Amino acid sequence: MNPLDAVRHCLMEHELLGEDAANFGSPDEIMLVSAGPVSHLSRFSLLCGPSTKRVIVRQPSREQVPVANPHSPLAGEIDLATKLPFTFDRETWDGSSWKPDVSYTSASLSTGLRKICTCSNGQFKPDDSTDVPFHGPFWTGALSYNLVQMTQPLRLQYPPNEGELLCVLWEIEHCIVHDKERDALVVLSTDVHWKERANECLSNAPLETVPFDVLIGEKPSSNCTDAEHEEIVKTVQSSIVDGQLYQLNYGRSWEGAVLTEPWDVFCHSIASNPAPYSGFLHMKDESFALISASPESLLATEKGIITTAPIKGTAPRGASEAEEILLREDMISDRKERAEHRMLVDLMRNDVGRISKPNQVWVERFDVEAYAEVQHLVSRIKGRLNDGIDVFDAIENVFPGGSITGCPRTVVCAAIDELEQYPRSFWTGSMGWFDPSTGDSSWNILIRTAELHKRDDGWTSRVTAGGGITIESNPKSEVAEAKWKANGLLRSCGWIDDTVLASPVKHLAIHSLPLESQQSNHEVSFSIHTDELVKNAVLLIDNLDSFTYNIAHDICGLGHHVNIVSGRDHSHHSAQELLEELQPSHVVLGPGPGWPQDSPLTMDFAKQALEGNTPPLLGICLGHQAIGLASGLDVAPSPIGPVHGTPVKCLHEGNGLFEGLDELSVTRYNSLTLLTVECQGHDSIVIDATDDTKSLVLGLRSTQASVFGVQFHPESVGSQSGVQILSRFLEY
């Protein structure tokens, strides 16, 4: 059970929390609970005391942030947009209500938070030497998924209503921390009076668990039927076949009346479905509450290290230990589940890589984590933050989490908007805390989450769940998976006639797995440039892909500086102008969604390279297809179907970039391809590698210039000898 439940009750009785604590701060409530056994995931829980400062962001007017014109990202229509400004309002508590204090307008989430979420002076002085992560006032609250409007270069076709809440954060100067390893309660406060009274309360009052009850109400309505859900899966798969995206996470909602108060819903939730990143938030004046039993971490920062732990890959729990082991082994060996997970690991390595020191990103562990209803594949990825990067930059660069969008990131965020046709609000946003003075933070992903609003006739709730759709998804299985994930909160909301005691809560467990590959992360003196570009570096053309920074980090690890230039930004110069200005040592045409023609700069470089006008050039996936197209070959949908995130056998004879390599497997992310039959007899293109059917070109080179192409991702965690292939190219 959650010991902070009893602490909350005690503090309320002593007028240190809730409506009767107005002299200390507002009655708003927030609790972050690490439920389940002590582990690297679950060390501390936090009950926040009354706050006197909060920050709110709301959806701007349609004049400030217009609705996007109708378009179809699923069909390859990408409407990139300049980020537009949002207003960050800081308010102060005057003893009876919140009053405006300071406002700041910014198009950058990191800049807005940095400017407005400053901390008051003062430090916490814990009574003992317990190693709690809080040293002074910090901020906590929740970020709506709809802040994607600030973190991705797009505008929504179905944005939130004007004035809708996008973010709420409170400054915390009083709190109680439950140190799980020591099973100790630690009172922290900048106010001596509040701290003394809280310590006295905990010492003298019996901390008894308060009973809770969930009332059974009418069944909720869903935003789509099972048949409609299955059709959506097929629609996404059609877009994958057309090369527009690799994976998309679709969310399905259940909504209805709740007869139980939010706090009781939360108590039921963490008792029946304990999870390490659970949380409760109640914003009293907005009649708004969030209840989360999330198993997933978006990010944590501590002493300059960023950690993220994406979840992708799901199976139900077993009725017996034998069935449990069988289901777990089936998930671990399942091609679709592993491909889906590998894709997310590559995506989050990229996101962490955007803000980390070159070649300083690594996968620390790979596990199966078992929860009350389901078990998941989880990887733990770390990076050493770059100089000048702070916790606000970290939040902006990984938000929203890749596991609940898919990839490539920008394209799927736009496609999610097209498909769901309703703002996600706080589901798949984030709840957590950050300390601006130390740079430490911890943020979950708001899955397994209920969003509650109080109307005149009582509380209503919305629960959303979904899963990642890939080319190998089974539509009926996707429907079933969404229901597994939603079941816990459907019970807590009183929509399934089942109590906590109806069946015992299954034991939470972590099963370690071997890492798929060992990635280099030695320190280097080489750097990645995106704004102030340098001469004589490797020029990497970014085609709106979600793996570009993985390529850049590998190149730095091999001893080269990297300039990254967008292939989709039409404001950039031509290939010839970039060559003259930057004098690159090598050029890499990066992967990306869509067709090569969608990136005029990539096609320009491919043509120049084949004419001998560039330094050595490598095309990866879309870049590889551009070389083929520029040489007169046709690009076509793969006749044997798309492959995304799956290592496949690569047949080669040791020529070109494959010199000195044995048999290997490589990770493919492609729906479009060059066919070997088209290349036979070509006067200037030689095939160096194929798939095991010998029908798809996996590697090619020009006979007239140092131009190479590979139809796989050498930087993926699933590609054997990928770094050696990049190294071989950089030797030219």
C-alpha cells in the first residue's frame, strides 16, 4: 500500500494540507508515487505541501496559433510550420485565490519554462542524512501532449479549444518524501513552522490507512468501435507500405461519468495496478484531476546524465507461473514486438543524442518489466548532456515520448492528429518534477492515465490506451492490446464491476535480458554542428528522419566533425553552394520518410555526386534510393513488403564498403527499394549487397566516382558491423 495515503490524511486533519491549509498555500494537491517493489525504477514517493506559486500555459487564440489547413500526412503531405508563441503565466496564492504575477511569451518550451519557473531562495534541511533528491524548492506538475505544438515544427488540424489547459506546474516549498529503501518519511520545508508541525504530526498521530471505495457506474462510451479500430490499423499499414512512416501509436478512448471522488479512484488504481511512475494531481479551481499508474519514464536528469526508458512490446500476464514464462518468452522472440522495440530504442537514442556530447549515448540495460495487467519490453538509454544544455532543453528535446508517437517523429505526430481527430490532452503528456538549481528531474509518460473534469452533474473521466502499429501488426491483436492496457483504469473508474480484492495483484517483477549490441561511447574531441557550421567536416543531410543523430554520433566516434543540414528546408542553398561554402570531406545523404523526390537537396547532391562533383558520398535508405533514381533506376514499393526495425541477412562478396566483412545481418527501415533486376547491365552502378532473396538492392556503388548507397541503417543497434561500414566509407 501507499504510506503517503495515511500521511495525507494526517496532514489534512492537522490543517497542513488541503482546504484548511490556505495560510500556507493553495488547496491544490499533487502526489508522485513509486509503487511496487524497491528497484532502480522505484526509490522515492513524494507528497507535496501547499504551494504559493504556479505556472499555467493555455491554448492560444486561433489568431495567434491558426488551425492547420486540411492535409494528409498519411498520404505524404507534410505541412511543416514555424513554431508560434505561447504564453506562460505565473500566478501567486494570496490566501484565498490565485492572482496573476508574471507572464512570458515564447515559441520555445525550454525558454518559456526557464524564464518563468525560477525558484525561491532557501534550502531544505532534512533531519537526517537520507539521500533524497530534493535540496531546495523545486517545481512539479503536468505537461499536456498538446505541447507538441511547441516541440515539433507543425500546427494541428484538430487543436485544443482556445484557453484549454496545456501545462500546470507548482513551486514546492513543503513536502514529505517516502524513502522506500529505508522505509523512512522525510519532511522538507523552507518554513520552520510547517516543518515542525508536520514532524509532530508524523511522530504523534497514528498513520492509519484510510479505506476507499469505488462506486460502479454506467459503462463508458468509446470513440470508436472494435471494427473501426481495426480499419485504422489497416490505414496506418497502407501508409507504411507507401513509405510515409515506420510506426504510429494510435490511441483509443473511453469516456463517461464517474461516481467516485478522484482521490478514491487514485487509491484504487495504485492498489490494483501498482507502477513506479504513478501520480495524482488535483487542480481545485479548475475542477480538474489526473490519475496515473504509469510504468514508463520519459526522462530523468541527474548530475549531467540524462536517462530515458522507452517501453515498446506488450504481452498479457499469465494465470500461472508456467503460462507467464511462456507469454514472456513468446514476446521476447516475437519478430513484430522486437522490431517495434528496436525502432523505439533507435528513436530515443536519436532524441537523447540531440542534446548529448558526441559519442556519449549508450544503452545501459534491456529488461522485461511485469506489471499487474501486462508485461513489457523496456530499454534504459543514457547520455552525457552537452555543455550548455540544461533540464529545460532535455524536456523540450524528448517531449513527447517516442514510444507514444512512433517514428519518424514529426510525420507521425502530424498523422496522429489526422487519425485521432481529437486533442490528446494530458494522455501521453508527462507528470513529474524538476529542480532548476541542480538540473535534476524525473518525468513519466502519462499512460495508464485517467483525466477527470467536474461538471455541474459530477465527475467525468476519459481513459485512453493504444499501441504502436507496424507493418506486422495484427488488427485484432492491436484492439485487444489497447483493452489490456485500459482495463486497470476502467476498473478504478467503476466501469468494470470488479474490486481490488476480486483477484490478487500480481507480483511486479523485472527480468534482465542481454543487450542486443555493445555501442561505442568513448569520449571524443569531435563535434556536431547544426547552426554554426564548420569547414572540412562530414556533411549530413537530414531528411526529417528520427535516426539522424545516431549517424552523426557514430561519425564523431570515428574521428570526424559533422554538419547537419535539413534536406526538407527550402531556405537552404543548393548542393553546389553548400559544397563551395563548407568544403566537406564527405557527404552523407540521410534516411527519411517518403520518396527521394520529397527532398530536392538530396536529389541535387545525388546528381552532383554521380557527375564526380562531390567528395565521397554515402546514401542511406532514402539517400540510397536517390542515387538510384539519379542514375536512371526506378524506385518502387518492395515486392516482398516493408521491413521496419528488423535485422535481415545481407548477402555480399566483400566489395566496396563490405570489404573484409563476413556474413552479417543489418536493420532495415524501408518500404521502397531498388530492384536487382533493374540494375543488371547498368553501365555505372554495381550491386555490392542484396537481401537473401537476391531481389532487393541492399548496397550499391558507382564505378565512376566514390558514391555508395545502402538500403539499411548501419547506425541501428540491430546492425552487425554497421560502424565498420561507416568507417570504411570515411576512409575514402
